[in-house]
Amino acid sequence: MNIIYINKGEAREMPELVATIGFFDGVHRGHRFLIDRVIEEAQRSGMSSAVITFDRHPREVLQTDYQPDLLSTLDEKLLLLSKTHVDNTVVLHFDASMAALTAHDFMRDVLQGQLKVRKLIIGYDNRFGHNRSEGFDDYVRYGKELGIEVIRADAFLPDDVRVSSSVIRTCLREGRVEEANRLLGYDYTIESRIVSGYQNGRKMGFPTANLDVTRCQQLLPASGVYAVLVRLKDSVGWKRGMMNIGHRPTFNGTTTSMEVNLFNFSGDLYGQELLVSFISKIRDERKFDSIDALAEQLQHDKVQINKLFDTTYHIDDNLINIQ
């Protein structure tokens, strides 16, 4: 896959393209269904296929105080897109001048003028252009003027369930990670750096790697205890573990923390980048009457998580986990 970074107005030699456009946060099953349609049409037309996306969430430009709850960072999104076998991913620098473009001007200046898009396949509910005020019929009309055939893709509704980034975010916020993973087509994965922690887990026999919440650029699932797979960013092997997201109520904590206990591991991980894939929520976070009671519960949690991995979950089922 070619990755092409382009600023508005920048000249670039491009092949004729069959393309789709969107933010593609998470590159979920619905996105991949649309991209497969683009690839098929490009092969049929003898042209190159392309996904056109942006280097930042448009609302970050339109609302300076907006903090998007991302499913994937830009680097992770590009990695996931590379697994779709699309020929090109075009990353547009989204700024105020691009935000001001009407759909017609965007199609004329960027899609036709810069990128040589000849066929544009639109997601069934996708809108673009200033204020997203225009729709599919407008795009078709502009396309006829500009020499761009505009095609609407079918909706992707497995089991009559709408697959969208917003639905997946809702699942994660409610702790329904297994449902989120089904819609994504892979296990939801976050990345952050390991920082010094409170050392309470070590005292109970469950040493934890504490992740920097402020460094994580992605949406955190709901508070609770999760079965996870973990690996260091620069390694290849995934390890079983359990993660707690929450406020550590047994220790009267007041801020959100992410602590992960890696099974059958010893060593100093401080300062390293860690990837955590969420497999299943085991239970809600709650306050225990004593540290001993919490330690006993953690032992039960570990047994339950190992049973899940031994009997139910197979890492091969994770279709395109971030590598």
C-alpha cells in the first residue's frame, strides 16, 4: 500500500483512481466492506484503488477544544488500512482552509484536480464538505460536471446490526468489549507508555504495569476488570493478562488509572510502550472491605481469565489485530 500525504493545493503525480473518502476511525467491518467495494471496482475498471482520509479529526479543527474519543491513532489506522490490500491511502492535511470548502469545491479542487479521482464510492450515510450540508444527489450532480462517477455503496448490516464507529464507541463506554470486537472485526487495542505506579498490586502478589492515561490517545473502555492480551510495542509475542481501569476504590483513589497484570512475566517494563488488546470484561470495579479480600478476588479473576483463554478464546480468531 502506498501512503501519500498531501496538503491542499499541492501538486502530485497520481494515477486515475477509484476512491472512497472518510475518517475511517477504527477501520471496522463496515469500513472494510466499503473498501472491498472500491477494490473490486478499481480492478474492474483497470484503475488504482484509494482510501482518502485525514490526518486529524475534522472537529479538532472546527472546535479547538474538541477532544475526539478515537478508536485508532493515525499510525494504527494506516496499519489497519494496509491490511485491506487497497493500493493507496491518501492522507489529507485537514486545516481551516479545507474545512471551508463546499462539497463541490472539494470535489473539483482536491478529488479531481489533485487526486485524479474518476470514480468515487460513497458510504451509504457519508457526507463531506463545509457543514456537511449536501448529500448524495448533490455529489452525483457535481460529479457529472467534473467527470467523476459517484456511486453509493450498500449498507453493511450483519444480523441487521448497524456497524459504525459511534456504535462501537458506545459499546466500549458501556464495557461491552466483546460486542465492540465483533463490530470491529478484531480485538480493540490501545497503546500507552508504562509509568511508575502505586506498588499496591506487587504487595498483593499481582505486580502491575501502570499505563499513562494522559498519553493514551484512544477511548478507554468502561471501568472494570478485563481479560487482555498484552505485548511490548517492539516485541512480537502476546501475553495473557488482566487489566483494571478505574479509580482504585479499595485504596480511596480519586483519579482514573490503567493497571495491567501480565501473567507469567517478571521484569522491569518502566518507560516502555505497551499494546493492550481487550478480550472480555470480567467484572465491574468495586470497593473491597480489605486488601486481603481484594487479593482473593484477583486470584479468582485470574483463574476465570485463564479459563477463558484455555477454553473459549483463540488468538487466531483475532482477524487483524494491530501488530
